[in-house]
Amino acid sequence: MVLLFLACCLLRRKRKKTYDVVKGISGANELTTVESLQFDLATMQAATNNFSPQNKLGEGGFGEVFQGGLPNGQQIAVKRLSQSSRQGDEEFKNEVLLVAKLQHRNLVRLLGFCLEGDKKLLAYEFVPNKSLDYFLFDSEKRRQLDWPLRYKIVSGIARGMLYLHEDSRLRIIHRDLKCSNILLDSEMNPKISDFGMARIFGVNQNQATTNKIVGTFGYMSPEYAMHGEFSVKSDVYSFGVLLLEIICGKKNNYYHQLDGGEYLASYVWNQWREGMPLEVLDSAIMDSYSRDEVLRCLHICLLCIQEHPAIRPTMATVVLMLSSNSITPPSPRHPAFFVRSRSQGLNIPMRELESDRSTSKTMPSSTNGMSVTELYPR
């Protein structure tokens, strides 16, 4: 009787854990949908050879990612959230519910999840070519990304973001769009991943404010980083920074690291204003680029990183500008977080943001690649 009682308690606890995944986030009756995605821990252990180091694909602030195979032969990627992960219960709930509902060729597909004890696992379709930053920021590997392929990746990301903002059943603000969250499949098609920080907007909702800033320095829009205000235009800003990196083949803080003065956005703006926009182009694609496409992409990314959200285009307009030569975009103004060089005198809002607004005690010196979950504006 004692053993039977304990077994019943454990079963109830497991069911309650599953119910908590959907409680408070989704509306009516999502429990059945979520339970259909649930894997048991034994299946995940068998799929990854008990999370063998030989199966490990990578590691981030959230934990480790392992390659695995299901009994039916399907290859999967299993994300194991560490106990010290920046992704807590709320982020885990977001990821399970959002990715399970969203279906688009440019979004990574969630196959299931596992919640047993303190174990939190997410199983995704396996995307063999890792993430965009793996290629883009490596001096040798980025040569594999010629201009036609980069343009294809940009267009795919734009379509995926348009789906999130306007074409899905939900209006989703991603809030952490960056190179490391763009996965590449076997045909180098981009797939947007990591929805732990995403937010759902109502049908008529255009903007929200939070005291808990999440995302990655360098990709955050100024109104979000400094005032906690986010909208679809916050994602547009992040897309603009991402587009800059794809064109230039450099991280958004590259020039700042070199001379302590400029960020990539201000460097590109200076070259654009001085009539030398092609000077910013990644040397690895000099033999393959289309001048018109590069100039159009530079024009679009400068519009996306404008300081005022109202001036930035929507993702629908971005997709249209990428696919049509007949549209004449408006002239861009200088980008947000414009940083003058040392010889001109410093005017660096980004530095002020890093030093004054972060509550993290372990922040690295780089302004790129670190997701932040505890940052409070003044």
C-alpha cells in the first residue's frame, strides 16, 4: 500500500509539472497538445547515448545541445537546460508552447520536450549545418558563404520574421534575434531558433513595456535597452544589425574592439554617407556579389537600425524591398547608438548602456553574443 501510494504521488507530481508548462501562458485546453509532445527521460537518454560527449554539438548560456536519434531513425537535437541556465521555467514554457504552434520553413521545428525531476529537455529537428555565426565569423568558413547564399539566408530570415509578426495565428516578438540563433539546414536554408525570450502580442497590441530586459547587447533596439519598450520594430532593429553582420562578415562590435571608437553600424553609416558603401563588403565575397543587391541590403539595414521605431520599416516592407527592384526606399538617417571616433570626441550611448544599466556581475567585455535576462532601465 505504501509503494502504491508513493507511485501515485510521483505520477501526480509529474502531471502537475506538465500542467504547469501551459498554466498561465496559454488559453483554453492546451494541456492535451503539450502532453502529446512529451518524451520520457529514458527515450532522451537512449537517443543521445546518455548525453555522451561524442554527441555534444555545442553549449550556450542555456546549457548543452546533443545530437541524437529516435527509434524511428529521425535525427534530433536535444537542448538540455542546466540548473544555472538563464532560461528558467517561464522561458521553457514559452519555448514549448510557441514553437509547437508555429510552423514555417524558416523556423526551427520543436519535436518534443521532457520534464522529469529537475531535468528540462527540448528536442528539435536536427539542423546539420550548425548556426550562422559558425560560418560567418570564421576567417576560412565564411568563404563558403558567397553572396547568392548570403542573400538567400537574409531573405529566409526576413520571411520567418514576417511570419512571426503578421502571418502566424499569434503575433510573436522574438526579442533575441542574432546570428547564433539562426540555424542552417542541409541546403543552407535559415531557421530561426530559441524562442525562450519571445512574447505574444494581442491582435490589436502594438507595444509593451517591461522592467526585465532580455536579449543580447549589440542587437537590442535603443528604446528597449534603455526604456524597456518593445514591439515588432524592436525585432526589425535586431534584423538590421544581423543584416549588417552578414554583409560585412564581422561582429557588430568589431571596429569598436579595434580602435575603441566605432561600432559596425557607425562605420557602415560613415562609408555610406561618404559615398563608399561597397568598402564595407566582406572581402570573402568580392568575386560573387551583385552590386545592386548589396546596395539594396545596405540601404535596408540602415533603415532598420534607425533610432526612432516609427521610421523603421515593417518586416512586410523589408520582404518587399528584398524581392523587388521597383521600390525606392526613403533615405536613411544616422543609425541609433551612433559612435563618433576618438578624434571627433566620444558620444557613445552603447557604452553608457553597458556600464550603467546592467545588474549582472559577470558581464564579459564583449557587447555581442551574451544573452541578458536581468537588466533594469533607470
